[in-house]
Amino acid sequence: GQVIEKAGAHHYPINNGMTERYHDLAQVELAGADARPLISIFRGQPYTLPLALRMVERHPLGSQAFYPLSASPWLVIVAEAEAGVPVRLRAFAPAPGQGVNIARNTWHGVLTPLEAESDFLVVDRGGEGNNLEEHHFDQNWTVTR
């Protein structure tokens, strides 16, 4: 996937110079029958650290982009796939003003705001087909700072 941020992005003025467009910040991936992009707002309840991570998920038919609508901290948890199973988990805290676009079929944790209830603009896939797989761990992974 990609980190979504204005820094270093291609940009140009529009609307008679009153708006700066930061263009093409992430690659939206859509696959399967009748695929269409969805734009939603997710409101996440805060988690505390250390976090006992019990489950990750992935979306085989589309990417999933999250952009925070506040400056509150949050975590992104991703994993590599090995024989279809999530391995080598990593967690990182996006900088203020950064979002993420999680690539299609990438294992990731659930939305994980810290400290405060937080809203996120989310772009993902709608349409026919099962676009959600969950993997439940036999033992929790512990996420700390």
C-alpha cells in the first residue's frame, strides 16, 4: 500500500487559485463483480497500550484507505502473508496528517485509534463477493510503544 500525505505529493492550484489539489495520493484497487468505490467515515473507539491483538483481517477484492480527520494518534498494524497466514507483524504510528492505503489482500489490524474517539475517512470496495477474511491467532500478539 501507500502512506497518504501531502508532503512530497504532486500538487497544483485549482478553483481559480483558491484550492491546492494534492493529486493521486493512493492507488485504489477494485476487483470482482460489480466493484465500485465506497467513501465512508469510520468512528473508532480508543484502544490502550499494551494491546492484546487477537485478530487481523484482509480484503482480497480491494484496497482500504484510512485518513484521520483529527490529530489524535493511531496505530497501523500490518503483516506479511506466508502460505495465506499472517506472519511478521509490524505496528507503526502514522505522523499527524498521514493516512494509509492498505493494499488489496494485505493482512492488517482493525482501526486502532489511541487516546480519543476518532473519525477516519475510508475509501474501500463495495460490490458482490466476499471481501473480508479474518485470521484469529491461537495466542495474542502484544503491541507496545
